[in-house]
Amino acid sequence: MKFLGNILATIIGLFLFCMILFFGIVFVAAIAGGGSDKVEVKNNSVIELDLSKVKSDYAGKFNFKDFDYFETRHDGLSDVIKAVANAKTDSNIKGISILNDNSNLGMAQSKALRDALEDFKKSGKFVMAYANSYTQKEYYLNSVANTIYLNPIGDMDFKGLSTEILFFKDFQEKYGIKMEVIRHGKYKSAVEPFLENKMSVANREQTSSLLNSVWNSVVKDISKSRNISISKLNEIANGLLARTPEMAKSVHLVDKIAYEDVYHNDIRKALKVEKDKDYNTISILDYTENVATTANKSDSDNTIAIVYAQGEIGSGEGDVTEIGEGSMRRSLQDARKNPKIKAIVLRVDSPGGNAMTSDLIWREIELTKKVKPVIVSMGNYAASGGYYIACNANQIFAEESTITGSIGVFGLLPNFTQLSSRIGINVEQVKTHENAASYSVFKPLDDKFRAFTQEGVEKIYSTFVNRVASGRKMTFAQVDSIGQGRVWSGTDAIKIGLVDKIGGLDDALKYAADLVKIKEYRTQNFPVYDKEFRDFLGNLGVPFLKSKESFIKEEVGEENYKMIEQIRKIQARKGIQAAMPFEISIQ
């Protein structure tokens, strides 16, 4: 038996040695390969603007603290916009091709990229766009092109904006699964689907106002690019007058009806490349990597920090898709302590989330403002908790289509009392004091617990309103009148004092530079997210160390995973929430 034990120990030892050797080779190869695959930008090249892998403003910096390895990604929208700006003066780049674009960008992000493409065109270089079919959001970005192509058997979606909300009141009563709701704010419609079977007047009012405001912003840009009046664009949308390629061309939304080979031949003509030869292309993400590693950087010691706050607000460290207390507070502390950093721009793209974390970040901004100015740039969302962390900035910029405000608070408590009773489950509690027992999903919500929870909601709402009133130099009553959980577009938010100026990230940076009286400056991106060795191996695709999220995504697909992720987020929410009143997807 001892002999067999020795053999087994030897086998295990060899296995562990091989595994350590394997991961050591993988690790060294990953680090060594990080800078070895540099893409050459050939003369007479066209950038292919494929945005399918671009999801966030900021792609992230990661510190794998277990083995002192640092990684910076360059596939965020901010990197893309910087690359487009660089391409304007790059003699090797002659134009940009938007081919069957299928992006995950929101409306404010599309606006920011669209503005960058408009600026690129001022160089005299071309932007050309082709699609087999255009969704409304894709057309908004593509409409900036000099020439727009549409497949002969394709179609175009141009019909105005809409959204739909599911209501669960009858479902709860039928199946005995109830959501107990404690809220402040008549517009806080995140909880309305659990209370009603139809939209309230207040909810319909805010949703209609928001959609119309965003639509007006969209058609204003299209009108300018396509030289079509806004009234005509509304007529086209109302009558679906661009639903076929021929109709789209007749109303001047597209320029050419052609197959993709014709599109490529036209690009060859623009480049003066022979018809039977390939023209030089470079993908936008390869070009962003090239720009990030080779572009000339400012010699100035003056720096403006860009702190990206993107995703739902939660607890813990956070990541590129979730705002965490750890990474955000550390970023603000590092930025204010660095003498080279003269100002901070906080880029917010968040529908809100945990109220406690929102307040902790707000406090860190208050401390930072005493040392150097903080300017906010709003992306697709800066709502509820997202607005909470923005409200005390020295200046707030938003895009016209930014969704902001939502100054309101709510709590959701799932209750299975009816369901458990129907299936024969009974629950009894034993306690030493009257309020010793925590909330139980198997017991009816009693009046005392509801009163205590409502008290907490009211306290946080009052704090939220006071934070906004102080930051925006308004009275409590003024903020309360535009609060109550209502959401506003950037266009409307500026009229009611929640936002100072319409503009993007570049506008916020220029304002910050002027405020601290510097002309030349470089930028430094935050946060740096602390990661573990397991996260590194998961990114490399090591199968048994992939996260469960990665496995689920591979099995059910991206769209289904998004739905699962929303359910997971609702289940994971702890404490009182300062979150968006509803999730809206604009197409």
C-alpha cells in the first residue's frame, strides 16, 4: 500500500508540476505577446469602422495584483473617438468605411462618435456607409457619411421611437409571488409594473416627453447631414416612407442602391486603385491599438484625469461594467493627491443602483473638490444614483439624448406568502424581542416593518434632494418639484437646472482646461481595477477557470444572457436603491 501511495504522490506531483509549467508558459507568452503584434498602417488605407466589439466608453486598466501584471485595453469608445481624430491628420488614412455596422452603443455614445466623424470629414477625406439593412439607431450613425448605400433587397427602419413596459400585477395575484414596494416619487415607475396593470398618467407623460426629446435630437442631426427638413423627416417616419430601398432613395435618406461589390469598387475609385486589386484596410480596433502605442503625446506635465463611472452602482471593487466603491474612491483619491493632475472629469454612464455606494462616491467628490475642480460629462445615462454622484460637480455637461434626473428612491421586497400557503408550507418565528426577526419572504409584510422601511426611503430621498439642492444651488422645493423619480433628456435637463451645458467628453475636457488655465495637457484614465490571477486566466480562455457568466453567455447567446443578467441584478440588489425608473432601449 505504501508503494502505491508513493506512486500516487509522484503522479500528483508531476501533474502539479506540469500545470505550473503550463500556466507559467501561458503567462509569459501573454505578457511577451502583448506588444509584439503591432499592426502596420499602410499607405492609402481605409479604416473599417466595425463597432460590434465596442461596448463601453472605457475599456479599462487592470492590475493583476497576484503577480504584479498590468494590462490596459484600447477597445473602448473613447479610444475609437481618439483614433478617428488621429486619422484626420494621418496621411496614410484616406477614408472611413462603415460596413454593415451592428453596434451596441447607446444614443449619446452614437452622437459622440457621429460628431467625431463629422469633424473627420472636414479634412476632405471620405466617410462611406453600406448596409444590407438599416435599423434606426444604425442609420443615425451612418447618416453622417458622404455617401450612403443600401442593398437592393434590403430595408430601412425609420419610424420614430417607442418603448414597452411589462406589468405583473395579475401575474403576482395568480401565482402568489408578490413584490412589496416602498418608494418615494410619483414618477418612480421601476416599481409601477408590480403595482398596476397599466401605465400611470405620470409615467406615460415622462416616457412620451423623453422619447420626443431624444427623437428631436436625432432628426436634427440627420437633417443637417442629409439636408432634409425636420418636418419632412417626421413625415417620412410617420408614413414609413423609407421602408424599401427605392423609397429610401426617393426621399434622399440613401444615395445609392447597390450590392456590396459596387460599394467596394466605388472605394477603389476614390483611392485610385485598380478594379481587380484589393485596397488597403485596417480595422478600427487595430488602428486604436496603433494610435494608443505610437501617437505623439503631449510634453506637458499638466494632466487632466478622466474617471469613468459606467454601469450599475454596486458595492465592492467594481469593473468596466459596474461602478464599485473600491475602484471609484481609490481613483478620486489618487487623482486629487497627484500634483500633476490639475482637474478631474468624471464621465458618468449609469442608471444608478445602490444608494449607500452612491453617497460614498458623492462624499469622495466633495473631498476632491476642495483640492481641484471636478467636471461631469454624462453619457447615455446619468440617472438616479448616476445623477447623485454627478450633482455636486463644478460643471455638468450632457448630450441632448442623455437620460438623467430620476431623483427618487425605492425598495423592493419579494414576498412568497401566498405561494407557500398554496403549496402547503407554513412558517413560524421565535424571537427574543418584538423586532428581532428580519424580514421573511414567507411572512406577510407587517405595518411596523413597512413603516421602518418607508422611514429609510424618506431619509435617503431627503438626503438625495438636499445633495442636489446644494450642488445645483437650488432650494429643496425646486429640486423636489423636478424630482419625484422623473427622468429627463439632456435637452430638458438644461432647462430645469440639472445640467449646465450640452456637450460631450471633449467639451468637458476643454472646459476643465480653461478653468485651471492650462493650454497644453495630457489625459490619464481611471479607474485601475484590481484583479486576481483567476480573472487573468479566464480572459485567456482557460476552460475550467472561466467564470460561470462566460459559460452561460456561450450557451444561451448574448441577447438571452442580457435578460438573465437583468434578473440577476434585481435579485442581487441590497438596501435601498437610487436606480433608473425603468430600462429603456431606443432603436
